Amino acid sequence: MVDPEIQTESIKTQNKTFLVDLKKNHNGFYLKISEWSNSKKSSVFLPAEGINRMIEILEEYKNRIEVESDSGKS
């Protein structure tokens, strides 16, 4: 049986679509992050206890991109 989506958000960028699904099974909540590109799909699963660390990493990367993008401007 497939775990139903509790909530789904999509991100469209370049020629890709990413779906971020919040799901729940007998082990608890988890994220399913899927990439659709050129009719191919791949997914990763992140248990709820890893979400805070993932957010921290993404924030660090976002800040680095912003700083390095700003330093390249004249």
C-alpha cells in the first residue's frame, strides 16, 4: 500500500519539477522529494527526525550562494 500524501508542494525550475510530499506511515512522518526531468523520476525519502538538519544545511547553502553572488556584483 502506498502512503497517502498529507501535503504536496512543487518547485519548477529550468526543465525540472520537484515534488515535496509530506507523508506518514507506521514509522511516523517523512518527506518524499521527487525530481521529474525528461520523463524520468527519482526520489529520496527523509524521515522526520532529519528535517531540521536538512533545513540547517539548506540555509547554510542559501546564505553562501547569496554572499558569493553579491560579492561578484560590481
